[in-house]
Amino acid sequence: MPAAVVILAAGSGTRVGAGVNKVLLPVDGASVLAHSLRTALAVDDVARLVVVVRPGDEPTVAAEIEPLLGAREVLMVAGGADRHASEWAALQALRPAIRDGLIDVVAIHDAARPLATPALYDAVITAARTHGGAIPVVATSALLGPNGLVEGGAIVQTPQAFAAGELLAAYTAADGDGFTGTDTASCLEAYSDVQIAAVSGEVTNLKVTYPEDVALAEALLSRR
Ligand code: CTP
Ligand code: MG
């Protein structure tokens, strides 16, 4: 059965501070979002593609993505106040397809990660079919955080993929609870007992978060 892919682009990019949503910034000849969408379009066997858009960004996003689509269709959904709310908006749009058994797995990706590859999507989608859920993880020798230095830490990336029925059930259960997790896996951990497999992340799969990340993404994309 085919999968669905959700691209989250409804943030505002306050930490980059460019004055526009960071996913609309140009890097290596296309917006951050266009790079992310181009990759998602190259993933095999995807029956539904959803882009979650910040209200007001629709015309700009439509102009960015239309040239990439060819015969493919993308569903544009208005995002919410935080990442979790934007995911929930996408899952509600996918609810009929999930209920009718048209898709078995949903992969959710941050548009702000323009360097993820189709192979990484394949890895998480395949692992989610086996285990119920899958996230890309890059091991680090140590992580410095609010609790000091933690040896043997791990950095979690997107795309994260989950069995569609379990994902929808978890987000439905979280609805109205005021839940705002850091990522998709945090909601599944709180509201399901689905197993989440760690697959190898990609060291180049950086998230554009701070101003200097824009130049870094540009350099990495231009070397592909
Ligand atoms: N996102 C979203 N809806 C929101 C907030 C975030 O779809 N209400 C998306 C962003 O567009 C991004 C991803 O979630 O692709 C990860 O979020 P983050 O890196 O925090 O992006 P922003 O929230 O836009 O940035 P900032 O926190 O600096 O404002
Ligand atoms: Mg944010």
C-alpha cells in the first residue's frame, strides 16, 4: 500500500529572523521548501502529498511548488499555532484516506530540512511498516544540554514515519489536551504504545534554524 508524505512549512522562522518564513528563503536556486518538496516527489509509492502552509503564505507557496508538480497533486493545508497543531491539521486532511485504507504509513518532514534524501524517506517508511514507527537518528559522542554534558547522545531528525492508523489515533487522543511535543515521535510516545525504530540519520540533513544555517545549506546543496 502507498504512503503519504506531510511537509511542515507553517512556521515563521523567528530564529533565522529574515522577515519572511525561513522555508521561503532561496538556497541554491530554489526555496528551502522547494528543495524539500522536490525530494518528497522523488520518493517511491507516495499516494498523498500534503504541504502545511502558514496562513498568508499560500500564494507564494503555490507559485514555488506549481512548477515542480507535473501531473502530481499536492494538498495545501493551513497550519496551526505550533508544529503539533500543523501536524494535526495535516492528519485531519488525511483522515478519509487513512480511514478508507488508501495509505498505510505517513512520513512527516520539516520543510526546514532541505537536504534529506529520498533514501532516508525509504528507510523510515520501510521501518515503520515493520515496527509501527521510525525516526532518523544521528549518534553523537556527547550532547551539552540543560542538564549538562550527556555522553553518547543522539540527534533526532525528520522525516519520521508511523503507521497511519496509530498516528491518527494518537493525535486524536492528544487533541484538546494542550499537548505540544518537540516532534512527531514525542506525541506517539505519549499517546500510543507503538514501537519506534531508530534508523541511521544523515549528517548532512541539517535543519535551517539560525541565520548561519542558510549559508551552510546553500553550500551543501550546491555540492550535490
Ligand atoms: N512548523 C509548522 N507550523 C508551526 C511551526 C513550525 O509547520 N506552527 C514547521 C516549520 O515550518 C519547520 C518545522 O515545523 O519546517 C520545524 O520548526 P522550526 O524549525 O521551529 O521552524 P519555525 O517554527 O518556523 O522557526 P522558529 O522556531 O525559529 O520560529
Ligand atoms: Mg519553531
